[in-house]
Amino acid sequence: MNKIRWSPEAVERVKHIKEYIEQESPAAAYEFAKGLLAQLENIALYPKIGKTAFRKTYPNLRFLVWKHYKIYYEYKEAEAAVEVWGVWDARSMIPVCRE
């Protein structure tokens, strides 16, 4: 299985989503976190499962749709790692910019 690494932006994004859900339902927030981690474990096992995104700019960037979220990640085959870039609501615009 590939390692899973989180960008600082991804950690903050997921934290905010979880806190938002928690306002209405702590149980739903727990299920969100549990489900997201399960999806990431699946991505770590099968890193090419997601669709490519922004192929010209970021050739290894992929995304997987889960519920109404898009999980953006970069597969780093040489490092046997998957780096989570962020989790966004699929119904909103996605600002992808890395330096």
C-alpha cells in the first residue's frame, strides 16, 4: 500500500468541513471523517483509480468523487505515496494552485 500524506491545506479544508457538519450533527461529522479515511485507504491501494485532472499543468494529479466531494490527490509513484491536495464540495469551484 502507498503512504498517504496530507498537505497542510488539505488538513485545514477537511477540518473546516467536519466542523461545519458537526454543527448540525456530530454523528454525521464522524461518519464523514470515517468515510473519507476509507476512501483514502482505497486510493492508497489503487492510486490510479481517480480521474486525471489538469493533465498539462499537473500530470500526476487525480481526483475521486465520493458522495458530493472531490478528493484531489497526487500519485507519486517513485515515492510510493499519495499526497492529498484537498477535499472540495463537488458543487463548488475548485481553486487548484501550487507553487
